[in-house]
Amino acid sequence: MSRRIRTLLWVLTATVLVVFSVPWFWWGDSRTAAGIPLWLWWHIGWMGVATIVFAVFVRTDWDRYMGVGDV
Amino acid sequence: MSELTLQVAIVVGYLILALGVGLVAYRVSTNVAEDYYLANRSIGTLVLLFTTFATLLSAFTFFGGPNIAYAQGPEWILVMGVMDGVLFAILWYLIGYKQWLVGQKQGYVTLSEMLGDRFGSRRLRGLVAAVSLFWLFPYIMLQQMGAGEALTGLSGGAIPYWAGAALITAFMILYVVLAGMRGVAWTDTIQGLFMLSVVWIAVAWVLAAVGGPSGAAAALGESNPEFLALGSDYYTPQYIISTAVVIAFGVTMFPQINQRFFVAGSARVLKRSFVLWPVLVLLLFVPTFLLGTWAAGLGIEVPEGANVLPILLSEYTPVWFAALVIAGAMAAMMSSSDSMLLSGSSYFIRDLYRPFVDPTLSERREAWLARGGVAVFATATFIASLSRPGTLIEVGNTAFGGFAQLTLPVLVALYWQSTTRDGMVAGILGSQLLYLSHVFIPTVTVEIGATTLPLFARAYGGWDVALGGMLLGALLTVGVSLLTTPAADEKSSRFVVGAD
């Protein structure tokens, strides 16, 4: 994968992570599961996803954009 | 033992414990400025994570946040998640890691020092420090006011407001003077772990009494069904996005947070903290804000000016436990304040006093002067907090927006080598002027043709004006940099950290 595409993918991933931290498509929805609103469950799961993505980033490209390490 | 004695004993017990930690930190410290401010750049993952976290929290986690959740529903959890869990983590990498790398190489202790050296400008250094202190001073004052009020509330008025604030101030001075960054970071860690445990125990206690989350949700469905739905007139998309973006960007430039970017012992520490960030944010804010929300369904009455969480806890948990939570909340306020005092003092001594008054100041003498600075700073904010000037309170409440104006120029400078000194000065001054004018000048409306336009409003169409200031700052920094050439003493390679 070329460097450019890789960078683009990270920027895209970060953008999606930020934008969908809030489930905008459930605006006004008040369904609950186990006493917690569904939109809150989404958010809790999403933070889990964020942690996994961050962990992958740390293992792969953390230093690539800082000019240190494996450039 | 009466309720009051027990509560005061727990708070005092906490203060004594913190002082003990401070003493230990003092004994292992060497007496130079870098150790006093930055604990010799040797902080580990757990301590860095929690010291940043505890500093970030302040009183909002226990008082302000649950109060909003009680009145408006739990969507603030989402704001916190976007803001602290994701956006701040990304900035932690983009600004924090970069600053750490540059700091390792050049030995910087403050943001202003870093920028002043890169752009070969004592004035820029002074400007960044002055802007930071302008927003920091009233923010510390707000914390002192909060702690004073909490102590008055806790003692049922037996301790007057001025005495509560004075006690907290005296304790903070004693503590920061003794302990420096190392002690502050250690107590933050103890507090962070303590608060996290206490909050979950509180949730278990309350839920056991009301029949689990389903029981709490059912009660809420009766009293405030609108709280379960995502969004409201209060939580508009504009509000959620503005608040999350402005605070996340503002937080990175708060002196006590920004200075923590320099203290990590190794890159591994920064990486681990970055990964754990979203989880930690969830673990703390979901329970505290849900407690506030559930209280609305449980028929908890909150008198004017009081906080919902202590009232809820005194209803459902034993007295000693409620007192523990209050002690934890006060600890949170103090941990924010003492970090701010320490950083504020280092900005003042290092970036204003040393360059402009006494350039020959030694590192050892600087460490002592910094302690004096802490005492002066804390006393001044205490005196200001007694008269509660409206202007200062306004500045404190808008501090996040003020700091957010610095973030984009700094980000541009860190990554774009063609940034010039003139570009930085224009970006910082321009955005500050725009934001300050909107904070201080009352809104006026003008008629243009058939439409009425508000001017100097704090928000336009629901969007915080701070966002506009940030954009202007970035445009000015880039635009003016393109139009000007760097001065001879600018060192554009300073922020390049390649394998050389």
C-alpha cells in the first residue's frame, strides 16, 4: 500500500471515529435495552472500537508521521 | 460521632494523607527547575494517565455534570466521549507526542519557551505566557470558589465561605511548594483510582435500592421520558459539536495539561495512555452522569444552588460513604487547582520573569522562585475570589474557548516549517481579539435590509463563536506566514525530529 493511501486511510478512520461517536441517525430515538438508552449503548461500543483502533495505530504507524523510527 | 464531625474528619484525613505523599515526593526530588516542574521527565503510564485525567476533571465530574444530567438528560456523556475520549486522544498524539519529542531533544519546560525558541522571539514567548495566564488566573479562582462553597455546604454553614476558601488556599500553597510535579502527579493517581472506585460503588448502591437500571429507567420514563431520547432543545447537534470541539482543543493548551506533554518517561508511556483514554473516559463519566439523570426519576429534590449528587447519595447510601464522595470531589477540585498553580507559576517565572527581568536566573534559584510564585498566585486568586468580580467569573467561564484559540496556530507551527513569527503573532492576536470582543462586548443587532443580524453574540445559529475564532487563528497563521519571510533568527528546523 502506498504511503499516501495509507495516510489517507488513517485520516478517514479518525474522521469516522469522531463523527460517529454520536449516533446521529438515532436522533430523537428513545428505545432502551436493559434500562440504558440504545444510543448510549452505541456510544459505549464505539469507545471500545476507538480503543482498538488506537491500539492498532500505536502498533503500526505511530512513529511514521513524526519522522522518527522506521521512515 | 455526628454526621458533621464524620464528614469533616474524612476531608481532613484526606488532606493529611495528601500532605504525607507530598513529603515523600519532596524527599526524592532534586532541587532544580526541571525536576520541580516536570519530575525530571520520568513519569510512568499509570501516573501520567491519571494525573492528566484528574487535572482534566475538576469539579465538573461530580457537581456540574450530574447537575446538567439531572436537569437536561444524560447526553453530556456523548459530549465527554467525543471531546475527551476521541478528539483529545487524537490531539494527544498530534500535539502531545510531537511536543514530547521536541521537548526531549531541546529540553523545553513550557509551551511558550518552545515557541519562543523556535521563532527566535522573546516577545512571542511573553505573549503566549501572558495569554495563558490571562485565562488561567480566573479559572483557578473559580476552583477556589467551588471548594469554599463545598466546604460551607458540607459543614452546614459552620465554616464560613471565606474560611473554607482560605483553608483550601493555604493547603494548596503548602502542598505545591513542597511537592512539585512529582507529588502532584502521585496524589492525582491516588485520587483518580479512588474516585473511579467510589463512583461505581455508588452506582451499585443506588441501583440495588431502585431495582437495577431497568427500574431506574422505568421511573425516568414516568417522570422525564424526554431524557431517554437522544437530543433535545438543550442538546442540539450544534451544542454537542461546539462544546466537544472547543473544550477538547482548549484543554490541550491549558498550561497544566500542556506541560504534562513534556513529563512522560518514554514514548511507551504516551502510547499506552493514548490507547486507554476512551475507556477511562467511559468508566468515569457514564456512571456519574447516569446517577444525575436517574435522580430526576427518583424524585430527588435539589434546592436552588445545591448539587444533585450529594443529595442522591445521602438518600441511598450511608453517611460515611456520602462524605467520602464529597471528599473525593473536593480532592478533584484541589488536584486541578494545584496543577494549575504549579504550571501558572512556571509560565510566569520562566517565560515572563526570566526573559524580561532577570536573564541570569539559575535553575536552582528558579525552582525556589517558582515556589514563591505559587504562593503569590494562589493568594491573589484567593483575594479575588472573596469579592467575586463578575468580569473575572466571565473570563473563567470562557477559559476553554480562550485557550482553544491557541491550539491551531501551535498545531500549524509544529508541522509546517514555513510558519513565520509574524504568522504566529497574527494568528494568536487575531483570534484572541475576535474571541475577547465577543465575550466582553454586549450583543448588538443590526438591520441589513429586511434581516436582523446579531453582532458580538456568543453563538451564531447555535454555533459557538470560539469555533470562528479558531478558524480565523488558523487562517491568519497560514496566510501571514505565506506573505512574510522568516526573520534571520528563526530556527525552522527546531521542530523536526527526524533520525539525525
